[in-house]
Amino acid sequence: MDEQPTLEAFQKNLHSKFRVVRPGAPPVILDLVDVKIGHCAPPQEQFSVIFSAPTACGLGQGNFRMEHEQMGVFDLFIVP
């Protein structure tokens, strides 16, 4: 995927699974549990996506490679 996913893309894929790829570590499966809409004014969208993760998944704050069946591959900055 050349562009970051949109608000609409995340909304369409609510309650689906995302795979986080980490070099040198096993992948982590996240569930998309909520999409919160912020102030949107073209050409910018402001929103947050909330994932559920296994308790001991080892993900900290940072950029991660995400893989999704419908949305493809993209990088996302995650904050625990």
C-alpha cells in the first residue's frame, strides 16, 4: 500500500484482525475494536484506532509494519 489507510478503510474493517510484523520476533495479532473520529477537514482526516492485544505481546510505542487481509501492508505508529 502506497498511502496510509483512511478513516473509511478502518471503519469498514472494524472487528477484524491485523498482524504486526516485528523483525526478529514473532508476529502479534491485534483486533481492531474501535475507530474514534476526530476533527476532519479536507484534505486531512483525524481519527484514532483502538486495538486489543494479548497482554504479554511485547509491543511498545513505535512504528510497526501492519498486515491486513483487506487493507494490505502499511506502517502505523502505535502507542500502548
